[in-house]
Amino acid sequence: MKDLRTTRLVLHPLTVAETERVVAGTPADDAHWTPGYPTQGDVAGGRRFLDTCASSGDPRPFGNYEIRRRADGRAIGGLGFHGAPDASGTVTIGYGLIPAAQGHGYATEALRELLRFAREAGVTRVQGDTAHDNVASQHVMTAVGMRLTKEDGDLKHYATDWPEAEVEAEAEAGSDPNVHSSTASDAVADAPPPPAQAATQA
């Protein structure tokens, strides 16, 4: 699988071996992890991915991606899918950044690219959730076009939908979902992060 690229970021699809290193907190010799990476959210997302691989096979391209800055190649967080699309074409996403990388628009830029990829891959609905007090994460999902769909005792739930006919038309147009360079307004600033991590994690 090829990396996904935006103006400032590389979204690298993690292999099983790479994910095992994230979960163990042991970088490869050629890895460039920024201090603070992986976060607890990255580890939790990695465990979910490994469990999915063990139970039903590798879901890539609907797995986890490491967020790297293009300027220096350093990993600053992660995002991805909680598994392959279900029968209705729905996927659930999560994302997160190390504290030092928050507040620069990276989460918005990364999530916008992940949604573009999902749409071109035939997904018809993307959903995610965040804690009521995680205002930064709520702003990120709103900035990429996701809307609040419901609230419960612990979480706010967001989603975006694309008509199936529209998705099929884009697929027939010959789009390649494996590589992309986004020049759209990628630098939309994230809201200043609260003390907690600024986003839910894949």
C-alpha cells in the first residue's frame, strides 16, 4: 500500500510488524518517532488493529495510519479505521496527536485526507465520536464536514454521508485511492487543545 500525502503530512499505512512495534513502544532503527509518540491512543488503536488481523484478516487499506510530518519525516500521531466497511458501507474512524503537535491544523489536514480516501474507496458513511469536553476534536470533525448526529451520557457522535450513486460515479471515473496529494485548504487550524489529548484515537 502506498502512503497518502497532503501538503504537510504523510499518512503511512502501518503493517502488522510496524503496529506490533507501536504497541510495544519499541521503534525500528530507521523509525523517527517524536518524543511522546506513540500515545496511549496509538497503542489502543494498534491493539484493535492486531485483534482484527488475528480474527478476520488484515483490513488494510482500512487499518491504521501513522501521521508523519513531511518536513522532517517524524511521527506525530495516528489515525485510521476501526475495520473494513460494514454491509452498509459504513466505517468508524479515530485519530490523535502528541500534545506538542496539537494546535497546528495537522489533525484537520490528516482527517480530511482520510475521508477523501474513504470516499474514493467506496465508503458511503464515516462516523466517529469524542468526549463531551473534547472541544478540539469536535472542531476537527466539524471542520472536515462531519455533523453531530447524537449525544449520549459519555460521547458526542459525528458522521458524514455520501450518496451511493455519487461514490460509484467517482469510482468509475478511475480515481486511484492509494495515492493523492491534497492542495485544498489543508492548513485549517485546529482549536487550541484542552489539557487532555485533542482527539479520539484510531
